Amino acid sequence: MYAHDLAKDRSEQYKLKNADVMLTVGMGCDFYMPFFKLCPEIKFCFGLKNLLDKNRPDLEDNPEVMRFTDSVNKIKSNMVVVTFFFE
């Protein structure tokens, strides 16, 4: 799964990349009701890319803020998604 962050908060300490690629595993089932069909799903999404941007030339003058970026090795996204489809 490809994900792109459109509403990213611009943090000064950590700069994250906009795009991410995830491995998605999930399962669901169908329930047939008299007037509609209900399809609940649960998905587990595991990020494959490191989202932390360590290339920060804007912080070379400020070592106090740069230490936050240097203290973290990697940031990956992990999600649990529950969806309900009504047809």
C-alpha cells in the first residue's frame, strides 16, 4: 500500500518524509442482512520505509535542536485499521 501525507505537521525537531510504502495484511467477512450487506474488515499495516529525514542542513547552526534528530535511529508507521462496508 502506498500512503502520502497531505496534512503533515511541520515539526522543528523531527522532519518526516511525505510518502510511505506499507505491507498490509487483513481479513474480513460478509454478513447478508435483509436490506443490506455488511462487510467488516481488520487490517494490519506495517511501514517498510524509514520516515525520518536525517538530512537537515537547516539545523547545522542549531545543535540543541539537531540532537533530537540524532537521538532517533528510525521512524516507521504501524497501523491497525478497522473498516465497515455497507452495500
